[in-house]
Amino acid sequence: MIDGVTGDGRMAAGLAGAASALLLVAALGFQAAGYAPCELCILQRWPHVAAALIGAAVWFLGWRRWLALLGLAAAAVATGLALYHTGVELGWWAGPAHCSGGVGDLARMSPADLMAKLQGAPVIRCDQPVWVFLGLSMAAWNGLISAGLTVLWGVAAARPGR
């Protein structure tokens, strides 16, 4: 079955890039539904942005092994970040010392304004999952899906384009 779906590298890269784009849409959907992302959640999105853009480049420019390898690297980074975040949630290792909202324009703020901004910023903890499905957090699901996309990008890099 994998051969039928990924018969050529361009198709595999296009599917992998589209899947990363769908993960980003899902993340934004959760955010719109009120699930505020933590610092690690935001960090996990960037490799998917890269993979989606690389997938689009392969789709429109044609298959190039180096692009597929870049997509593979982006998916692997996404997998690593998601696994790191999952480990933080499970208490396997420490996460970032501060998982908090941004404060913006620090240089232009008075100390009183900065203090008010800090006190009003919601703290989204990286070590406490806010959503769990079938016993897995969003970070864990992202890790599983990203690992699958890493394999798909690997297939794309190993196959010639048509």
C-alpha cells in the first residue's frame, strides 16, 4: 500500500507537506477553541511550517532530493520536540524554567507597565497537558504523527520524482 501512495517522491513529499499543514490547522483550531498553547507547543509548530513550505516547494517546483532531505530534517525535528515535550509532561525530565506568555516591547515599557503586563500574562504550563485523547496528550499525538511524517519524508527522499 505504501508503494501505491508514495510511488514517486513528489507525491510522498506533497502528502507529507500537506499533513504538516493540516497539523498546523488543527493546532490553530485547538487554540481558537480556547486551548492556549504553552511555549513548547508553539516551538513544535515551526518545523511543521518548514515541512509544509518544503512540501509545497516540491509540489510546485518538482522533486529534488535535497528538498526531500530538508523535509525529512524538519519532520525529525518536529518529532524530537514533541517527544521532549511529552517527556516533560510525564515528568521524565525538566522542561523550560519558564513557560509563560510573552510581554512584547520591553525596551519601551516603564517598570510599572512591565509589572502590570507580567502580572496579567497567563502562565501556560508545559508540564501539564490540557487535552488528552485515548491516554495521549496533544504533544504525544504530535510525536506519533510527526514520526510517521518523518518516515514519509524518508520515503520521498529515497524515491525519484516523476
